Amino acid sequence: MSNVAEQQEQEQEIDLAGANEILDHYEFMQGALMPVLQAIQEHYGYIPEPCVDLVADRLNVYSSQIYGVLTFYAQFHLEPRGKYIIRVCKGTACHVRGANRIGDVVTERLGIGHAETTADL
């Protein structure tokens, strides 16, 4: 099964009760989009697509505005992330000392590409 198919399957199984509970807390607060998105990401580990539609409906904003925020701020993730995040230094000193090779070995051993997650999350 491809990553896209797996993601679509996971999104169909999203329980929106957690998102609804978060939105109940912020319902009448103006400018609550950022804290709502932060709380949803903390709850699910990322921002599931069904939650974007729910937030848009409950906060009376366009989904496109929400996606604008989600793609502008690096803190938000639209796909599930693994429990452990592996980062390889890309600085000049690291590059000179072989950081690219370390990144290549990690992706080979885990069987994933750059910025991908293993199936076991």
C-alpha cells in the first residue's frame, strides 16, 4: 500500500471527538486559530485533514486560510510523524565531515526516503 493510500485510510479513521473537545474550549474566543491548531496537533501528533474542515466550520474561517497558516509555520505537520525524529546536520562543518553519507546510511537502513516515516510510526 502506498504512503498516500495509507494516509487516506488513516484519515478515514480519525476520531474527531478530541478535536471537538478542543474547539468547545475555544468556541467563543476571537483569534483562536493558532492555539486550536496547536492543541489539535498535540492531541493527534499532526493536523489531520478532517480536522481542518471541522476547525473551518466551527471557527467560521475558510479552509484555505487554515492551510495558509499550516503551510506557513514550520511547527505544523499535515502528515503523521514518527515517534523518533532523526535529523542530520546540514551545516558546512558537518557537510565537510561526511554528514551526507550519514543521512544516506540512515535512509538505506530504514528503507525510507528523506522526510519519510517508517510504517510503525
